Amino acid sequence: MLIRHAKMFNMGLVLGVSFLGVLFLIFQPIFPGGKTGLDFADDLFNKLAKGSSYFIPEVAKANEKFMGTNFSVTIKLDKPEQVDNAIKILAAGGAQATAKETQLAISGDLGKLLGNAIQDSDDMFRNDGAKVSSRYGFKETEVMALWWSVLNKMNKEFQKNKKLNESDMVMRVMQRAIEPAFNFYGIEAERVSGKAFTLTGLLVFYVLYTMWWGYAIFYMFDGIGLSMKKAKVKKEV
């Protein structure tokens, strides 16, 4: 390989080797708790995301106006083994459910039923899954997955029957209560204000580290005579 500018090439080589050295360290379990750099950053961002995703109180407030709103729908579950557990969670919310194979005919007070789903979501969000599992006698994550599945099917029936207010409320419970509770279960919430210094440091490092590799490539290419220059404008005669 012909090196035309040794100084530039060597500078790029040093940057490239040091970049790879830091990358090697990032993948080593040298961070707090024996985590790698990626695990540490992922854990931090998950905690911060959870800290800014607690919408359950406002969902519960919005659900108050649906107390006393009666509903009646028929849904079809995906698996026969879901039937008994679905009846358990529906009954806990005061709803009546009768099964015919995988079909469930459900009726009751929508606000009360959703209130039960919101309470389970709140307990899960606080990482108190034992409360949820003890209510129904099966695993808490399965409870939340079943809540989502049942409400999703109910929502489709509400939409089909043009009951848009009921549909909107069910979607709000699914998206702003059940989903965050399930997705962040087991993660401790952190506020951005409490981790501002660490967060700023990670973001600054990310920008500098990206530029670090970019300059390494730029200098090495320049060292072997490859560079980008603006093309000369060809003048017409």
C-alpha cells in the first residue's frame, strides 16, 4: 500500500486503534453490577423511559365517567386454554362471561371492568406482580397478556358497532396502562432529573465516539492519497 502522507495516515491509525480499544472495553463487564457498557446504557435508558411513562393515574381518572356504562360483546379467543383464565379476570372485574368453545359472551359495567385492568397494571408497574398473580392464581405476566388480548378483541367489537367512546377508552387502557406495565415490569423507574449528569455524559460520549471513528477513516484515507475535492467547473468554449 502506498502511503503518501505518513503523518496523516499515522494519526488516523492511532485514532482507529484507540477506537477499537475503547470498543473492546465497552463489551467488558467492568461497569457497576458487572455489566458491559451496552448493558449499563440499556438499563439506564429503560429506567428513564419507565420514569416518564407513568400515565396510569390519568387513565384511571378518564375511566371514572365510564362507571355504570353497561356493555355486551361476543369475542373469540385465540386458544381454548385461555378460556378459564379469561373468565377469571373478567369475573374479578364484575363482568359476566359465558363460554362456548373459544367464544366468550361478555356483559357488565365497562368502567368497573377497566378499573380492574388499571389496578392490575398499576401493581405491575410498581413491580408488585405477586399481588396480581395471587388474585387469579396464574403468572402475572400471563394475566397482563390476557388482559391485552381480551380488551383488544372487545375494542374491535366496539369499533364494529360504532361505539367510539368505549373504543377510545379501551385503547387508552391498553396503550397507557397495560403496555407500559407489561413492558417495564421488573425495571426500577428513574427520573431524568436524577440522572441528568450521567445521561449528558453518555450522549456527549456517543457524539464524540462517532466523530472519533469518522476522523480515523478520514485521516487514513487522506494518508493514502484518497480525498474528496470539489470538481472543477468545465468552462465552455
